[in-house]
Amino acid sequence: MIRETLFTLKAPYRDPLEITGFRFGKGERACCIVGAVRGNEIQQQYVCSQLVKALRILESKGLIAQDHEIMVVPSAGAGYSMNTGSRFWAVDHTDINRMFPGYDAGETTQRLADGIFRQVRDYSYGVQFASFYLPGDFVPHVRMMETGYQSTSLANLFGLPYVVIRPPRPYDTATLNYNWQLWHTNAFSVYTAATDHIDEPSARQAVDSVLRFLNRIGLVRYQCHNGYIASVVREDELISVFSSTGGVYHPLRAPGEEVSRGMHVAEITDPYTGETIAKITSPADGVIFFAYHQPLVMEHAVIYKIIKQAHGF
């Protein structure tokens, strides 16, 4: 294992921000794995730390393919924001993952994105541990943008329960995943069950999924169970469940649970009186894919996303 500083950003009032990478093996740039890009992505950084630990052991046993390199970047610029408890860049609240491929003479986050992308863009495979814009938990899955370069057969090699395909929106063109694909990297976003806290079971599942993928593409030798035969889902086929009013939020179902049409899935209570002011029901038969988990909810917020069962309503 080689630990090195990939990019340094000088700061006027504190220590420089250093982006650290861990290289395993030597030779062709085969796979790059990126963790936290935002300051609340605690789980994503933790998963990468566990991958560093696992790959170090595999390398010591000679189980990494010759003439190939794997790099892990546990934190891609999230350090300052993580220190201040902010999801976005601590100074101006911009999102580093909306700045790729970056600009070396631009704003701070543009320069960060440029410095990171120069180091990670030439790999054959790219894996990013990503997070959703809404606070909540997912069924672990692999997500891919429909750029014309995506491969669901490769995404199946992770052995996670679901592969989600979605068309890119305009703001997606400035994400790491999208730009990786434009540089002909097979790029995958892996979502675990948590973001701002450590969920040990799903972290272990995420580590196993990446090692399983690396094993199946011939980069490491790693023995584990085969995982799932993934179901491929289009994001526009997911059913969103919205809150009907604001208040104190009480979820009654978790990701992975099956629900039926009309089933009681959440309650909202009045923050002053404690009275139940809304009962939320499922609009369809299916499986909970995403569940909102904050104690307060605004009116018309997405609180669940459901994978609709094939037989319909």
C-alpha cells in the first residue's frame, strides 16, 4: 500500500486541505473508489476506511492482480465541511459534487474538483459511495446514469439487491459519476443504508459488494457469498409518497419492507398538541426503497419511495 497526497489546497487561517489516496498494486489504472465528497457523508468515508483495511490485507497475501492498480480516496474534499458539521463546502455552501470536471482557476470547490478529477479520471472502473439529496435511508443498491456508457451487466457484479437506472438531469452533468463516464470510465454510484451515521451491517455489505465486484472483474482474489441477482429498476418507475402536512414525523415502515395499497406507513403529529393530524398510507403494493428519517417534516416532502410490484395497483 502506498499512501500519498493527491492534491493540496492551501488555506489562509488553518492547515492545508489534503486529499489522500491509497494505492494498491502497481501498473494499469484499473479501479478508483471514492468516498465522502460532502461533509455529512460519514458512512461513505467509513466504508472506504474498511476497504483500505481489507485491500491492505489482500495485498499482503499477494491477492491483488499483477500489473493493475486500485486506488481508494476515502474523503474527496469533505474534510472542512465534516469538521463544521455542514453537508456542503463550509465557506460558501457549494456542493463539490456539482463542480466536476472542475476548473483550476475557478472558485475553491471548482479547484478542488479539478484537482481530484485529474487524479481519478484515467481508471477503467470508478466506484463512488454517494448520498441522496433528501435525508433518509435506502435499500443498498447501485445507481447508474443513462449516458449511453452505462452497463447494467457490470452493475450486477456488485451483488446488491437493486440496480437503478435514471436519465441524467441538467445538474448531473457536473457530477463525478457523469464526468467519469464521459472519460470512458465504467462508473457506478453505490448507496448504503445510511449517510450521516455509521450503519455497521450495511457498511459491511457495501465493502463485500465492492470486493465481490473487484473479484469478478479479475482485480483481486476474494472469497465471499454470491450476493443477490439484482433487480433492475428505472428511477422514474419508483412511486413517491408525499407528506400531506408539516409536523412531527413518525415513520412506521423501513427500507426493504413490503407494503400493500392502503397500508398505514407513517403519521404526522401536531408539534404543539401531540394530536395526530395526518395518517399516510401506501398508494400501491410494493417494497419500500427509500424512507425519510428526520424528526420534522415539511408539507409535500417525499417521505417514501416505493418499488411497485409488477401486478400493479
